[in-house]
Amino acid sequence: MERRVLVYTPTGKDGLLIAKLLERATIECQVCRAAGEMIGELERGAGCILIADDALTTDFMKAITPFLKEQPTWSDLPILVLSKRGLDSSEMRSIYLELGNVTLLERPVQSVTLVMAVISALRGRSRQYEMREIDRRKDEFLAMLAHELRNPLAPIGAASDLLRVAHLDPVRIQQTSEIIARQVKHMTSLIDDLLDASRVSRGLVKLERSQVDARQLVSSAVEQVRPLIDVRRHRLTVQTPPEAAMIHGDQKRLIQVISNLLNNATKYSPEGSNITLSLELEPDKVIIRVVDDGIGMAQATIDHVFEMFTQAERTSDRSQGGLGIGLALVKSLVEQHEGTVDASSIGIGKGSQFTVSLPRLTTQKPREAPDKPVSTPAPATGLRMLVVDDNIDAAHMLSLLLDAMGHETVVEHTAKSALERARKERPEVCLLDIGLPDLDGNALAKQLRTQPETAHSILIAITGYGQEQDRKRTTESGFDHHLVKPVNMDDLLRIMSQLR
């Protein structure tokens, strides 16, 4: 229905001649004999309208204008007008503007011109339908994202209420803080997945290639996913060859590929299912295969499974979790390694199989001697620190944490007050939010560098912006370090260990 051409000409004979011409070009069409009939057919779906200009009466315009104005955002119905009136008349220009997406074909029109104009209009309409599908999946994704972010927010909220209203013993406080830490880590992982997918899809991820044994990749991926596998009581079988399976690739990203596939198998299989992770060698390929006996996929899902935000059917509570971006990320990363990935399933309820094929290194480069382990010095203590963040709670909590680590902190919430406080306190370390209300953190950092009291202070950006261009901007502004919210305490401790 949606690829039909609706033909409306007051002279029925003209409409039938046009219909025969389009049918010979294998274009589906419907001849309408009245304005009301055309509006009814539009409601059922159409690829474009082909109409004679003498049909553009006042009554017709009154009938079609509401339909055109109420089109969804993705739709701009193509309208081809066969015209023999003066094309430049003010009356016709007004009508064409009201119709919107109009192509004028001056009569008499050659058959080939008419057919090609219709084909072009249908091609444009097809792209609109693609946008409709993208809009639909975007809406589903936003609903999913809201659900996935509310999941960890619920225990975080409950834990904070418990800490506020109850007198807890140290053991219960420790348990409550661990719940908060786990859920924050989960939320951070969701956001990182989104940013990863965006960076990879735009080609902004630079692979750090080295000679890697795929057996080590498999081992590391299993280690990452093992807690989830154990919680769901799955039986995991790992099969690897005795000889090395060398790949020239980015170790971190390839582990991410395998762990994403394992995560999928774990989430989309009922508890206590079987999962097999195998590594096979061919003369010029390394094959990594993940097979489960979980919920399986219909062919319609398989056809789109590697597209962004696509997910298999699931229950309304979305108990398996996830944002539907993991497999899109897998495909992008594998293709950047000159490999391929495909999916298969016998059907719903009959499990799934994902197969990654990567180029195998046939000649091995000499391996570099491993670096000697370097002991990390203990973090410095007793530093004078300035925390600047317009989020009062975030600034207060970071200050409390730094105080607990043995530092002396002062807190400000605007750039202006921070500059004044810095001149008085002469902080050795400044932790600055970027999105300040009066002056952004980058501009504040530049001013701190010009003040003699803070010209040589350590400046650390604490920000929600983590893209490569954001890091470049903070470096150019004079920052020594760039940490993304929520701050990873291991990263902060590592920075502290380098001071003094």
C-alpha cells in the first residue's frame, strides 16, 4: 500500500491512460475518481500523488490540507502535478506552496519523463519510510534508556534514604555503600556504552594494534562476564586450540567484542542454560563462536540484529536489560579489524549463534619483553585542594572524600568566588567542574594559570564531557588531568600518587 501511486484527474480517461503507463513500468497505482476517494486512500498509505492541476479545486484543497498538515515529522508526501496552466500565476504558486513537496510536470509530458518522475518520487518516499523506522526505534530506545537508568536509581535512592533515616551499624553502612557503588558503576557502564557506540560509528576510535593471542582474549572476556554467568547459573563451555591463535588487533576492543557476545548469550538465555564459547583456527582465519540455547531469534530480528538499538523480543519488564547497542558495537569493531560477524538461529526458543571471523597472523613478530611491574606509590596526603562545582551535593561529597583521604579542602560553586578563594588559599590542587554558571571551567583554568598564586597548581577537570575534543579542549586550557563524572576513585588515587 505504501508504495502506491494515487492518480487523480477529473477526466477519467486521462487517469486510466496514466495507470496503464505506470503499470507497464511495474509501478503499482490506484486511480481515484473523486477528492473524497483520494483522501480515503491516503489514509491507507501512499508513495506519492499524481494529480492534474484542474483537480486542484477549492474543495479538494480543503480536503487535503488537513491531511498534509497532520503528517508525522518523518513524512513529506511527494505530489506530482500535471500542469497546463500558467506556471507563474500567483494563484497556482499559492496552491503549490500549500501542498508542500510538489514537482511540476508541464503537459504534454513524455511517457519516459512521467515514469522517471514517479520513480524519483517513490525513491524519496522510501527514504522517508526509513526515517520513520529510525524514529520508531529511537522512541523505543529512549523508553528503554529511561527504564535502564531507573533500575539502578531505585536501589541508590533506597540506600540513601536508609542512610538518612536509620541508625546503622558499621556492617550495614558498608553493605549500603557497596550497593550504591555497584549501581553507580552500572549506570556509568550504560553511559560508556552509548559513548562507545557513538565514537565507533563515527570512526573516532583509534585502534591500538599489537600482536595478540586470541586465547588470551577469550580468557579475559570470560573473566569479565563470569559473575553474570554464575548469578544466572549458566553452564559455560570454553573450547580453545592448543596452539597460538595470533591476531593483529586492539586487545581491549577485541575483549569487548567477545564479552559483549557472551553478555548477550547470558542475558537472553533462561537461568541454567548452556553456553559454548569456541575458538577455531583456519589457515588464514581465527573463528570465535558463541552458541547458546536461549530464546533464539526470528528471521526478521536476525536481518537487523547488528543495527543500532535493535533487540530481540523480550518481556514487558525488559528483565534481560541492555540498550540494544552491544551488537552494533561488535559489528563496527570487528569490521575495523578487517573481520566479519554474523548471526543465526533456528527460530524462537531454539538458541542463537554468533560467529566472528578475524584475519590470522601466519608469521609472528618477535614478542617484546614484558615490562617489569612497577609498584604504585602511596597517594600524597595533606594537600591544599580547591573543589569548584555548581552542584552543591557533588562538591560537598567530593570534599568529604578528599578530607577523609587526609587532604585539606575548600569548596566554591562559581568561577568568580573560586578565583578569589584561590588567591587567598593558594591551593596545590584545583578540581574544577567545566559547566559552571558564570564562567566555564576551561576559561577558569586559563585565569588560574595567569594568577601567580595558582600558576603552578595541579588542575584537574571534573566533567560529564568525555569526548576526545573535550579532552583536547581542557588540555589546551591548562588542565593537567581530565576525569569524567562519576569520578573513578582509582584514577583519582593514581593522580594523587604522582604528587609530591
